[in-house]
Amino acid sequence: MADPKHGTQPIAIDETPGRKAYCQCGWSSNLPYCDGSHNRMQTGLRPIVCEITEPGRKEICQCHQSGNKPWCDGTHATLGT
């Protein structure tokens, strides 16, 4: 079993409409998207799946502490290093 990897900054992406699965374990080789690593690494976590209806810039939380997951709310700036 592996611990999740937490980033220190969000990933900003020009997102397109459609169903998206955002990684919450941090082990994906295709961040910010899930590639199933949570299963291989046995993290006990699952991705956050959501429907994007409008194209546009999104900031995907990588500290995994946001109160508005999967979107960054700035929480990473308040966490110790």
C-alpha cells in the first residue's frame, strides 16, 4: 500500500467539455487525470469524476486538501512544507 503523493501547486489546464476523472492519489503518470494508479498502488483513494460543461481554464488541486475538490481553493498556500 502506498501513501498518496501531494503536490504543492495546482495544475492549470485549458479544459474541454466532457466527463473527467481527476487523480487524487498523485501517482498518475497523466496528471491531473486518473490513470488507475490508485488501484496499482493500493492507495485506498478514488478519482473525483465530474462533468465539464463549458470549456475554459481550470486549476486542479494537487495538495488534495481543497474544500472545493477537484478545484484549487488556495489551501496549498496555508500548508506547511
